[in-house]
Amino acid sequence: MKFSINKAIKSILLVSVICVFLYSCNSEVKQKQAFTPSEALIQRVLPNHASNFIVEIDTLTVEDWFELESKNNKIILRGNNHGSIASALYFYLKEYTHSQITWNGTNINVTEDLPEVSKLIHKKTPYKYRYYFNYCTFNYTMSWWDWNRWEKEIDWMALHGINMPLAITGEAYVWDEVYKSYGFTDKDLDPFFSGPSYFSWFWMGNLDGWGGPLPMSWKESHRDLQIKILRRERELGMKPVLPAFTGHVPASFKKFFPDANLKQTNWGNDFEDTYILDANDPLFAEIGKKFLEKQTEIYGTDNLYSADTFNENEPPSDDPEYLSALSDKVYEGMKAADPEAIWVMQGWLFYSHRDFWKAPQIKGLLDAVPDDKMIILDLASEIEPVWKRTEAFYGKQWIWNMLHNFGGNISMFGRIETIAEEPAKALTDANSGNLKGIGLTMEAIEQNPVLYELMTDNTWRDTSIDLNAWLKKYILNRYGKETDNLLQAWDILVQTAYNGKEIRDGAESIIVARPTFEGYRRWARTKLNYAPEDLLPAWDLFIKSIPDCENYDGFEYDLVDVTRQVLANYALPLQQEFARAYKENNKEAFNKYSSEFIELIEDIDRLLATRKDFLLGPWIDDARSWGTTEAEKAIYEQNARDIITLWGGADNRLHEYANRQWSGVFTDFYKPRWEQFFTDVKADWGTFNQDAFDAKIKSWEWGWVTSRSDYPLEATGSSSTIAKELHDKYRSKIEPLTKRLPIIKYNY
């Protein structure tokens, strides 16, 4: 009897504990659910200070706006949706606490007593649309992102005013469902779907299958990831742009539809042909409708659809009537599935193939769609504003964009004055037509944070930015203090790296080129937009600022980046010296400068290893993490290695287009490649054959792409210590060599 009572008491106690636990969990769930989307964002950004903010939503106005004020020791964030609230928060953080949130350095400078907003602040945006992403961004930066990384980016987007992001994650699953509804099997589709590093060009119809096959585990996992991405973006007031059908179909399409009217095309002869279904074929409208219906069933819709016809491929006819009919069919396919559909088109083709796309052809393509049902992305407005030669896209809605980065290359570069001045000038230009937005269409992110902070600061204003005043605030928010040294350093950076003159995009280091005596290669273009010695005083000033700012994340990143840029530039005059030595038959000088070149590569790698931003390891590790089997992990690792080196096969003309100045790539790829070059030059002194070397090294490069190895995942060493050491080592050497006349000609 005693045993039974004790057992009963224990049971009661156990049930009580479980009830308390369940109640506690339920309370936690209720507490989490009680947060609105913007309140949850504040919790993520400022977990220790979220209670100091009060959110007020007023949805009566259509235009986006926000307000700030202080009441009863609280900061009131008021706006028309949760995205506007996020922008209000970031405005407060920048203007009142001197904080900054970027990919490459964050400074949250929030004290227990938050600064008061002395008077009501009201901001509204003149831009209905604030666009974000390029198809290429999804591969050059985001190929391997998981939900944790996506959540941080969506928060960044909301804080920076983005409300119209491209959203193509999970597209493979939709197409898998559509084609299998017609009877296609995995065997039919495996040669169609590309590997994860190449989706951008697959979706745009440039290539099939490269880097595949794509496992079903990827399609399903990224369907689930896309659902999370879209849910969060919509919660924060964004209207995502989803893909639509542009005619690209599998090679196996003929098997199921032998009478289909297909056009065979090729993107530069580096990949197999792809197939485009003619817009006049009845199947075009049917498949386009089915795709959008299936996509909407899985992901919902905000009526915005991306479709780019003939991306970097010319149409078969330049007849404006033909182009108009094609455009009409694409739009009608969207409209059949969604009567409210708005077509969002990248204007890249008008820039990249301007010889084909003259005024009649552009007008013909655009006129078939109602003006309020199409939005044109002037994809590289800061490089060449196409709107100025198309009568602002002949009445269509359009968006002014900064492209800025090509291929995800690491280079300090940008048109900083253009970004500060031109968006507002376009906004008030009598000839800018139906300008409705501003956007970021870079091919990759996580670099040059100053350009992205500046560009997004245009969102809540309709006047040009005073760059000098803006930079003072930027320096204070990023480095914790504004000093004469830092102001002078940034003045030099504006006049050099960020002057945006002469070249289209950032210069490359000769180190990343397939080894050569020439001073450039196709995608390793070394021409700078400034004299390299002119950057040196900025380096000096950053080194002098170490005692004041070395504890700030943003300063540490910039210190490493400036040092990297100086040394990356120095590689070219050093390379010219060993080229000169070979030409003059001076073996002693050749040995000296070739040894110093290898040592420079090692030193840059050691510097970059101090920042996680510049590590190869996470890129490879994140790729492998998506694999559910060793075979899948191997596919993903090969994709990750290939895109940043050869891009495609061993003979691909795009090799080095997406090169990376990362620790791990320097010592494991660039260094051994150059060492083999020096070995062969010495062995064949006087008779060295560049073509023979290229043929040989391609095999080695492909071996690296298909190899398996791990790299460090965490930074090692002190950025400031190594930067100072390299400044002491190289500063006096650089200028004399840089000022020597080159023995090669640039070709950019």
C-alpha cells in the first residue's frame, strides 16, 4: 500500500511538472506570436533594447512613409506598414545612435538610455518601388544560403527600405511539377536542370544541365526555403517578383511534343545548345499559364512577374512587328493565369546588345504591353542610363538601378558621386517619364558596403545627397569616431577607387589571371581608374588610425580591404618586372621578382585570413551542407569551386569572370598556378610557349575544380597587426616600381 501511494504521489508530481512545462512552452509560443513582424525584427536587431520601442501602424495612406518621436521615455516608430517601421528603426539607429548595419562590419552603438527624438521626424519616399537583386546575385553570392542567412538579409532589406525583391529560390520544384504533369521523368529532366551555381543562366535560357544533375532533395528543400523567404518578405511589406515563362524548354520537349516549334540557340559556344519554344506556338501560352498556376498554388503571388526574353542572345528577327508579337504572347501568357499580372523586365539586353536594340526594336518590344502592366529595370543606370536614349522606355514604368558589381569580384570600386547625385536628378528630370522606383541590381553583394549604404539612403529623399556631409556621418557610424585622418583617407578613396572613371567595373589583380607575361587577360582586366600610387596615402592614414578604431568591425574590414587593394595593385608592376627580366634575358632579376610575386600572394592570403568575409572555407562548407549523400555533396562542392574559377568547363571563355580574392583561393589555386608558370619558364628559358602552358594548366585547373578538401571556417590572426606588418614591408617598395614604365599595353 505504501508503494502504491508513493507511486501515485510521484505520478501526480510528474503530471504537475509536465503541465507547468507545457504551460510555460505555450506561454512562450503565445509571447512569440504576440510580436508583429516589425516588432520581431526589432527583437532580432536589438534584443536588449526592443522594449524601448513602440510600433504604431497607420495604413490609411497608399504611399510609404514613417515617423519618429519620443514619448514617455520610449521611441515611437510609426509607419504605413512593417517595412516602413523597419526603415524608421534604421533611420533612428543611424541618426541618433551613430550605428550601422552592413554585410561587412556592423556597429550597434546603443546604450541603456536611448537618445531622445527632440521633434517629430516625418519621412516619405518618392519611389513606389525599391527593387533588389539581379538573377546573378542568386548564384555569385547566394547559391548556398540557408534560412538563417536569408533571415538576416531580409532584415537588411527591410531596414534599407527594399519593398520589391526578386524571388527565384525554389523555381526548380515548380518546373519539376509542371513537366512531370506532362509525363516527363527524372531521366528526361536530369539533362535540363543545371547545378545550383548556374541557376541564373539556366532560368534565362543560356544553358542546360551544366553542373547537374540536380537532386530531388535540393528541389524539395528549396521549395520549403522559398516558402519561408516569401512569408517573411510579405510580412515586412514587400511584394516579391516571381518568375514567369519565357520559352526555355528541355531538349526532351520534342519527345513529348514532336510538332512543337522550337528555336535552337547557343550562348557563346561554351555550352550545349538550348531550346526556346516559339511564342506563337499554342503550347507557349498553355505552359506559361500552367507554370504560373502551379507557382501560385505553392508560393502565392503579388502579381509581379520577371521575364527576360533573349538574354544575351539576339532574336531571329529585328522586325519591330515580330518583336511586338513576341512580347504580346509573353504578356498574354501571364495575364491568362493572373489578370492582374505586371511584367517586370530587366533592361540589360538594351545595354549588352545595343547594336541590335535600336529605337524601333525597343519600342516594338515594349509597345505590345499596356504601360501600367510593365516595369522596366534600367539595370545599370549608373553606368549607362538607357532611359535617356529610349524616351524613358516609351511610357513604361521604369526603375533607376545601380548594378555596380560584376561576377562577385573583390575590388574597391564604384561611381560614388553618381550614386549620390543622379537618382534625384532623374526623379526631377522633365524627360524621365514614368520613373517609379530605385533599385540595386548588382551581380553580387557582400562587398563595397559604402556604395550600398549610400544608394539606399536615396530612398527617403527627393534631393541629391551632399557626399561630403554624408561621408562624415558614414565614418562616425562605421568607425565610432570622425577624425581628420579618416576624413582625409575617404577623400582620397573618393578621388581614386570610387571615382568611377574610365572603366566599367572594378579592376582585377594580375594575380587572379591565368599566368602570363601580358598585363591582362580577358576577365582579369587590370586597368585601374586611378594611378596606383595615388591610393597609398589612404593606406597610410588607415594604418595611422588603427589605435583609434581597431575595435570597430567596420574599420577592421576596411583596413583589410584597403591593404588588399594596394597589394593587389602592386602585383602588376611586380609582374611587369619579371616579364621585363625574361625579355632582357636577366635570369637573376627573373628569380628575384618571381619569388617576390609568390611571397606577395602568400602575404595577401595571410591578411585575408583575418576576416571571415574573405574566406573560401565557408563557401565550400555551405555548399556541401546541402548534400544529403556524399555524391550530392561532391556535386555541390564542384559547383562552388567551378563558378569562382573556370566558371564552366576547362576551355570555358568565362574563366576568371567570377574570380575571388579570398584566403584559400590565393594559396591553393592562384599560387600553385603561378609556381607552375615560373617552373616552366625557367625550364624553357628563351623558348617558353604560352599556348602550350595554357593547354597544360587547364588540366590542372579542372583537377582543382573536381578535388575535395576543407578550408578554415573561422578567421585567424589580427587584422591590424598583419596590416601594419605588411605596410612596413611593402610601403617603400611600391611607389618606385609602380612609376616605372610598363612593358605591356593594357586592353580593357
